Amino acid sequence: MTRLVHGDLHPANVLHGPGGRLVAIDPRPAWGDPDFDAVDWALDGVSCAAELAERAGRLAELVPGLRADRLRDWAGALGALTGEARLRAGHEDARTRFLLGS
């Protein structure tokens, strides 16, 4: 499914707004897959498959239309790119190893 997405949705671009609501800032509007748009949230800080599955499931419960299985698939694809960048930056830790193997 393709639709209008934020385009740069990661934890640093979400703030607490009035009444405790979350507000996404700094969009880069694009036409794309909403499950891909949430991949940075799914990967943020995870270092094993169980954490990723739990995070994807929680996000799918919170975001209407988000599919945990597709989000996990996108995380696996993007994980390799993220892991490579972490490795080049000298991060040889459990998170980097997980990302490169996902």
C-alpha cells in the first residue's frame, strides 16, 4: 500500500505536544509505504530479533493500519544498511551485529 508518509519519522522528530499527545515534526513528505516510514522506530535501540518483534507488535497496536510483519521485513532490509554505517563508525557491539545479521 502506498500513501502520503512523513518521510523522516524517527524518535528525534516526535515531541510531546499539548495534552501529552505526540506530535511529529520536520516532515519530508513522500509517497511511500507507511510500514517503511516506521522502521526507524522499530530499530531504535534493539539488539535482538525478540526485541524487534515486540517493538513492531507494539507499534502495530498503536498505529492504525501498521502491519507488524511488514515492519519487521522492512527493518531486516534497512538493518543491514544501518549496521554497515555503525560498523564504519567503529560500533562493534551487539546492536551492530544484530543489524548486520537481520
